[in-house]
Amino acid sequence: MSTARPSTPPPSPPSTSSPLGTALPAIRDRDYLLDRHGVVFKVIGDVHPGSHYLGYVKYHPDDKGDRQLFGRTYRQNSVVSKAFGILADRPECYVYSHAVGCVITGVPREDVLTHYSCRQALTALHQAPELLDGSPVGRDLLAIIDRAVSAGAADVIGVTGSFLVGCFNAGSDIDLVCYGPRGHQAARELFADRSLIHPYEGGTLTKLYLRRAKYMSGSSFDTLMKQETRKLQGLTAGAGAHINCEPLRPDGDKTFSRVVAKEVGAISVMARITDHTQGLATPALYGIEVDTVIQSTVDEPDVFARRITHLRSYLGAYTGAFREGDTVYLSGKLVHMQGGQHSGFGIELTPWTATESYLANLAH
């Protein structure tokens, strides 16, 4: 695995180095940050320590990469835990998060050069469509942006992924975010418009299954498709590119602002969803009741099982995936959370694990 090397940052100030980059005071979940080493971080969550913005390496300078940024070759990283290796020469990017309850990665605040806001990107692309390359997928994105703006939803829908920093190519997916209940409703209306986005159905369901099954091993075709079709994703009407939208919590949401998580061990269970109202936005929070403990690293797991009341997921793959009454297979960290409205034991799914993949699969 290649490690990030010191690189030449953009040659001009952030406000002019990229029409998509700006200096906004409010850094939101799924925004991107460029640091002084030329590394682009994807922000995870909205609760950050005073020293860092929590996130992982999304793009880093590497001659073996296939993206161009600032006149250099960059490599894309889509596995969160690989950020530990990429940042091996930069231990200052390892930070303990009391909110998540483990050591994760982040960018020191003083190292941030440019903030790429998902909201700002949508507005910038609408005002300057020439920033897109005119490819079929770029034209599809522009049509979706235009529709969002005309619907008055430009303040609650954003563009993330490769289009956020301008390193997209002809094979790029389209990654959107939406903020709060109004953003979720606006996104649902976009995804229901077949002139813009086609749902996965019929023969394209196999394409969706192959796309997701490698991350959600053990799930059957029918149950995985039931889980996946609840989410905002589909294929663009023109290029047939994959498009998804991740619902995020509204501005100013304080659900996890005072929460402290302490890791107890790891646990795998069968559980029933008792409340999904807080599971429709990332980080997703579901009420659960454990039926059966399958495996655990703690002694007397049944004692804990009776006291486990919730599932929290920083993995966007499980946002909006479950409904009250569903039976799910869960494999994640056993944590004790204090503070806020949801104190007690729970199961947490975090991408910062190098030992195993945490899962939440619909059982039937």
C-alpha cells in the first residue's frame, strides 16, 4: 500500500485554487477537506474534537492513481481502515474519538487548506456547468442539479464524491447528500422522477446485488434487495450511472453532541428493530431488542444482551435500510454510551476497523 508523501499544495489561495473549494465556517458530514500535504479527507460525522476534523483519506498523491488533481496524479481510497496505512508517516492524524469510542483518523485543524462543501459544490456546478466535462454522466448530474435548484432545494441537497473536488471521470458514480426532513423529501421527489433517475428493478437488480453483496456477505438475493430498495439509489436516465443520496442529519442536530461511547468488546446477534425513526439519517440510530447472541468476545454475553437497546451506524450503507419489526443480523462493537437521550448498551457499526467488517443484514 502506498503512503501519502508530502506534496505541493494548490499554488494559489483556497478561494481561487478551485471554484468548488471555499472557506466556510460550518463543516458538515461528508464534506471534503484538503490539507497542506495535498491529502483530501472525507469528513465523517458532525461531532469533532477541538484538535481535529474526523474523517478518512479519500484521495492522496500516488503515481499509480487514476485521478488528476492540482496537476498531480492522485489515488482514490474507498476503504476507511486503509487510511491508517496511508497515514503511517503522519501519526498526528491518529486521534481517539470519545464520540465513536475508538482510535480513528482525522486531519489536524491547523493543516486544513481548503474546505469543499457539498452544498457549495451543487451551487457552483449550477452556476458554472462548464466545470463538468460534458460527458453523459456529467450531463445527467447537471440535469439533476437544475431540477433541485428549480424545486427550491439547493440548500438541502449537496454533491459529494469525485464531483465534489473535480476529479471525476467517465466511469464515476454520482454521490449526493440531503440534509434533514426537507432535504429527504426533496431527494425522494428527485429519485421518483423517471426522466432523471431509474430505480433498480428487473434485470438491473442483479447489477445492484453484485455491487452490494461484496460488502454484505451472507445475505440472500431477496433479502438484500428488500433492504437496498428502501434507500435512495438508482441509475441515471442518460448514462445509466449509479447514483445514490445519503440522508444526513439537519444542521444543528445535537443527537450525538454530548455522547461518550466506551467499547466493551465485539458481538454478533439476531435482533428485532423496535424503532427506526432515528435510522433515516446518518449516523443512523435504531432501537433494537436482541433475540439471540451468536458470538461474543465478552463473558456472559446474555447478561449484556438483555440490556442492549440500540444500534448506531456510521456506515451510510445502513441508513434507512431497516424498519420497525424487521429481524436483522448484527455484527459490531458492543459499546456503552453515556449522555444525550440514548444512554446504555448498544451495538455500533463503524468503518474504522481493520480486523473485520461490521454488518447489519436483514434476516427475513
